[in-house]
Amino acid sequence: MDKKIILPGAKISDGRLNIPNTYSDGTATYAAVIGTMDGAGHYLPLETRYRAYVGDVVIGVVVDSIHAGYRVALNLPQSGFIPTRNIKIDLQLGDFVLCKIRSVSEVGDVDLGEVRRLPRGKLIKFPSAKVPRLIGRKSSMLMLLKTYAGGDLMVGNNGYVWLSDKSNIPLLLKAISHIERKAHKSGLTDEIANLLKEETGLDLPVPQGETYE
Amino acid sequence: MSSSISDVQLIVDGKRLDGRTENELRPIRMEVGVIPEADGSAFIEWGGNKIICGVYGPRECVPKHDASPYHAVVKCRYMMSPFASLDEHSKSGPSRRSVELSKVIREVFENLIKTEAFPNTQIDIFIDVLQAEGGTRTASITVAALALANAGIPMKDMVSSVAVGKGGNVLLVDLGKAEDNFGQSDMPLAISNRDKSIMLLQMDGLLTKEEIVQILEMATGACDVLHEKQSAALLKFYEEGEQDDLNL
């Protein structure tokens, strides 16, 4: 499919559309962030700031501990909050946590639940607009990366990616930065599979069809 | 700068000091994504100007009393390095000039960024002039627009900026250092790409009504050329994936 990159201010439609990362002057709709436009006129942002929505699965770092709970950095302007009454485990500053967004207030305060502490590992930032490509259809990309790296990895909707200490981290970083660069191209999973095969010299069977939770 | 005719000859044999014609821009090179740690960044070489720009945010507003519950606060810091040019900018730290430039650049982007989407936050634009040769405010606006696009901050439009002025009784696009210092007048303009609205207009020296009309036309033409270069830089970054490796 022929995709064209468009800049902020480029016209998307002659009508008024209510889609994220665009704006309308009353008659036409224009792009507000850099994105791609395919032949059918679908606009997909390439670069956005993460915005919290209820139900998002996010990864964060515990940055503060107060009487009522913990503050968690989530790649958002405001930090998220885990009330102590919602969790049974004790968290420590610097812990990586996987959690679900329970509520987002008008001013952007985020309450978190379903907290799971992640084991030792590395946390990296990934553009949140490109997260779907890192997961892949039916999480094919994730399965591919996990298989070749020999360890776990978790992707949050907020763009934080946790890599397990047990996995081959240099290999993962190489593959992930490749995904980041080529996120708007098609045939990415095959490309990454080739890259991983080349890097490791292995040809591993990749399990199929697991859905991402 | 003054409106009196100085004895510096700015036009020799119909050509400008650096051999350009009246409508010609200096050579320009732009690059996007030069600071992996920043949310968005860009670098520009515009003639003898070298300017780097990093954008952070929207992030928590500090100090808290600056924050607004209705929109994000745009903060801009323009700074010229002590080594940026030989004579007058040899001291570091804020000056009357850098405070003014920070303000006018901030106002350009306050009107372009969709700040209402990010209440209680601030967006930081840091502009560092590494080398200066006239026209740093216009180059700064051009490069900051690139950095903001790279950061994914929603904007109504792209903007580019150029100074048009008068030297040797001729209207000149993109004044260089000598033309800026010894010319008759200077008018920096920032023009948005889609609806061609004027985001910045300053003037030094004297100009007639007719000259200003002509300057607006020349500046619009030059800004179109600049926009082409801006989109080429962004396209190079996003299309060909010419990015630095993931920052760790």
C-alpha cells in the first residue's frame, strides 16, 4: 500500500472528522501531528504523546511512597497512583510494575489497579504510537522477540517496555530500535525474523496465535 | 542599526556580499532527532548559523503557580553560546536580547501548539545557538517547528521564518550578518504554512508601505522554500528510518 507521510497542518478530509490527533477549522480536518496517510485516506499518527485511558495496561516505575500508596512514573505529565488498599504486596522505590488504569480524572490524575511487580530487568522507552507494531498481529512480534531472546518482555500501552534480565538484551535492543525506525512499513515481522536469524545464527520455531493480555 | 546610509557597500555589481541574488536564501541543512534523550529535537545549519533545539513535554509544570488548568504553558529558552560569534555575545547567561528572543519565539508556538489538550503541564523549547551569523531568531523558529513535530506535540500548522530587509536601497531576502548590521532596515517574519498567517513580525529601521507589501510577498515565497526543506528533513528521518539507535 502506498503510504505518504504528512506533516501537521496537512488536510486529511474535506469534512469534519472527530479523530484523535487532528483538528478542524469548521469545514475541513487537518493533521495535528506527523503521520502517515494511505491510499484510502486513513490517517495514522507516527509520533504522539501518550494519553491515559481507562483499561490501558501500563508499565511504570515506583518513584515515591507515601502513607496512602505509591506514586508511579508512567511517561505522563502527572505520575500515576497506586492506593495501598488496592494491593497486597509491598513495593519499593525503583520497582517496575505492570498495572491497569482504573480511572483518569479531569485533570489527568491516574489511579492504578491490578498491580504486578516485575522481576529484575531493564526498562526502555518506546514511542507509544508505535506500540501496536511492537506487539504485532495476535502478538506475533512479541512471540518472535521472546523466542529469540530467550526471556520475557512486557509492553505497556504507555510506551514503556520491560526486558527481563534473563533475555538477550543487546539483541532485543537492536530488534526494538529496528521496529521503531520501520514502524510504518509493511512486512515488518518477516524483516525482524530475518534480522534475528542473522544475528543469532539460529532458526527457531515461533509459537503462534497467543493473544496479548 | 540605523536608517542612515552607511558607507558599507552591500550590493556590488548587482550581487550581494556573499554572491547571492536578492531573493536567494543562504545554504540550509536541517536534521531531525539529533538528541535521543529529548522528546523531540532538531539541528539547523543556515549559512553561518548553527542552532540546536530540544523539546521536552508536556510535563509537570514547575513552579506550580505557573500552571494553568485550561492549557499547557509553553516555555522557551533561547540562548546564545559565549563562543557563538566573535564580538558582542561573548558573555554567557541571559541578556536583554535573549530574553526578547525567547519571548517572541514562545509567542509563535503558543499560537501554534494545541495547548488546550494538556492542562496543568508545560512544554519546554530549548534553543541553543552554537554559532551565529545573523538571522538566528528566524532560524530558531524554523528549527523549533521541526523539533516540535518530532516530539509529536499536536500543532495546528508548521511554521517557517525568514528575515527580509533593505540594504543598498534594495529589498533583500534572508539578511546575513553584515546586511543586518549595516543595512537600512530589517523585518523578521514567521509565516505558517497552511493558511499563511503571520506568526511573527518585527521591524528595525524604516520602510514604506509599498516596500512592506513587497516584503510580505518575498517572505511568503521564501517560507515556502523553507517549508519544503523542513518536510524533506522530516521525511528523511521518518521515511528512511535514519534514526539514532534507541536511547538507553
